[in-house]
Amino acid sequence: MRIGLKALVTVPALLAAVAVATPAQAAPIALSEGHVDVVDVAYEGGQLEIAIHDEETDTEYEPSDVLLVVKKESATPVPTDPAFSFLGAPGATVYVLPDTETEGLLFPGLAAEEVEPGVFLDDQVTIRFKQVVGPDGVSLFGYHPDGSPNKRVDSEDGLPDGIVLGAGAHAHTNWAFEKAGKYWIKVDATAKLASTGATVTSPATWLTFRVDKN
């Protein structure tokens, strides 16, 4: 049973050119390695809600209380293949949390394991990436069978972008940050009730990442 999540507190824009609300309180809990579901969706009491679930310690956190750390060891050069140009210029440094668990790095997951089958139409929940505030672009991508990238989210070509999860499902993808610095990513979860077709949407939630410079 999920504990109740308190309302997220927000503050005005961090960047003068961007009108956006971001978390007011400094995130006191730093998670920097191991398996962490950074968007953990549950449906309880007729509401969708999002938490962060540390799988290593089986601990659940409110997103506003957590700082997700992308270590400098995640730095890698952008491939020369033009298909990866959404990550930046060939050879430029990009910080990538991979879709397979890597010792010493954060292994971020997306989860709907607390959503029961039969509640939502087609047993589907969509996690929407609605806004990014930070020093550069953020993208989430996987790979096609031929090794080419399958871009799922890209803050530089227009948001929102969505990733669909099945009820009870769990997924991993590559998270790429184009520069070191602090990022805020606004997400929510939405689905249609199987019984009525009505749309249910969680409150918007901010994820806070710190990318350490290589």
C-alpha cells in the first residue's frame, strides 16, 4: 500500500527566460547509483500518483525530497553516426545513464507495477515528459534491432513526449544529458478508466537531477 504523498511545493522560474515552477525545497536525499524507479506510478483511492522508489533499499520517496545524481563517470562521446545527432555534435561529451545496470551509476527505471490490470483502457498508463529546465537538452532513447537509436523523449524538439507502460510493467531506457549542471524535469501520468473512458491524470511532479562535470 502506498503511503500518501504530500503536495509538491514549487517556486518561480530558475531561468529568467523561462516561466516555470520548480521545487522550492532543496532535495536532501541524494541517489547516485543502483536501481531506482524515478517515475513509479500508482493508482489508489481513484487517483494516479508518482513517487520515486529506491529498489536497492525498497524505500519510497516523494520526488521533491530527492536529488538524482548523474556521476561524471557517465560521460561518453556522441557517436559519429548522424542518427545520434539529437545528442549533440559528434565527439561532444554527453552524460548517459544506460538502459542496462552499470556498476557505480544510477539505473533509472519507469514503473507501473502498482497499477492493477483491468483498471485502465488497454491496461495502459502514459508517463508524460512535459518540461525541462536546465543548461541543455535531455533525451531518453532505446535501440532498434539494427542498433539505431529509438528516440522516446527529446526536450529540444518539442514537449510533451510520452512513454506508455502496461499495467504492472517496468521499463528502462537511456537517459542523456547534454551538459553538466542541474536539471528539473516535469512529468505526470495519465490514463483512461476502462469502466467509463474518463481520463485520470496525476499531479505534475518535478524530478531533480544533478549532472557532475567530467
